[in-house]
Amino acid sequence: MSRNKYPEETVNLILDQARKLFIEKGYEGTSIQDIINNLGGLSKGAIYHHFKSKEEIFEAVCQKIGDENIIYYNRMRDDETKNGFEKLKVIIRSAYTNPNNNAVIAMQEKITSDPKFLMKQIKESYELVAPLYIEPIIREGIADGSIRTDYPKELAGVLITLLNVWINPMIEKATPAQMQQKLAFFGALFQGIGIDLLDDEIIEEYSKYCAHYNQFKQK
């Protein structure tokens, strides 16, 4: 394969193949040479023309996943067929339905072991996801009568904390049974303020996601 004449296509090829390898072998188990071997003839120079290191490739893969997630969340927030409460339940489900989950799980050790990168992810949750996606959905629910709360901003912050940290098996490890117990408390907590967010399907799917995570990490 000759060198790609279009830099953007070359970058996308590198990132797509790196993501596949991170999923198959994990970040630590993937070398620059592994990535080169999967580029259909592109040289090492083609990689280093765009990226100085595997670390830079990792950061670019994460940025690409983030850009894809923005499209994913935009679609949820802007769905005119659902009211605010229905959209909020879709957001809850997104933790286990996101198509990028396997890539994030595969890179979890790298993500959580790098304090700067981990803090960047946390800040984006509170400065991007909560105010631009969760809070507007809650406010829409207040307006259409499907959600009752006087604290839309605070509720958005609590939800992002519980979803991204407390019931995230990548942060707070749990067996499927422990996850079910957590979700039972999560549901009771929100029922206490009049928002019945969890149903049996969501609890079951979260438990399956937890089991999938545990199995993935044992590879």
C-alpha cells in the first residue's frame, strides 16, 4: 500500500487500527510495531509524521471517542419523540449501550493510572456532559411535567457522579450481585425525591454490563 496522499485519512487509519488493537490486546499490550503491522504497508515514518509516541496515539483515540460520544449524546438530548423523563432514562441506559464501551474498558488501566488524564475526564463530565446534556434534559422534563425537582443543576451533578463513578465498575469494582444492590439503593434514592429512574430492565442490563466488564478484564 502506498503512502496515503490525504493526511486526515492516514490519521483516521492509524487511530482506527490502534483502537482495534487496544480492544484486542489492551493499551499496555499494544506496541507501535503492532499498529504499524496493521496499517497495510504504511511505514513507521507515516506514524511518526503524525504522532510522536503511543501516548499521543492514545490521547487522539480518546479524543475521537469523545467526539463520537458528543454525537451520541446530541442524538439523545435532541430526540423530539421523547419527553424529558424518557430522555433521562435513555441517558441512564447509555452507560451500558454506548458502542465505545469495549474501547474504554480496554484502555481503563491507562486512563485511571494517569492523574492528569483522569482529572481531564472528570472535569469534562462536570463541565460538558452535565451542563450540556443532563441538565437541559432535566429542565425539559420540568417544563413538560415529566420531572419534578427544584434543583436541575444539582440533580445533573449527582447523576453524573453516580453514573461515572459510583456505579461504574471501572472505578468502583463490583460483582453483578453487588451492582444490583447498588442499583437498588440508587433507585430508592431517586424515588425518595419523586423520580423513578430505574426499572427491572435497566437493573438487569447494568448487571450484565458489570459481568461483561469483569470477564473482559480477565482476558
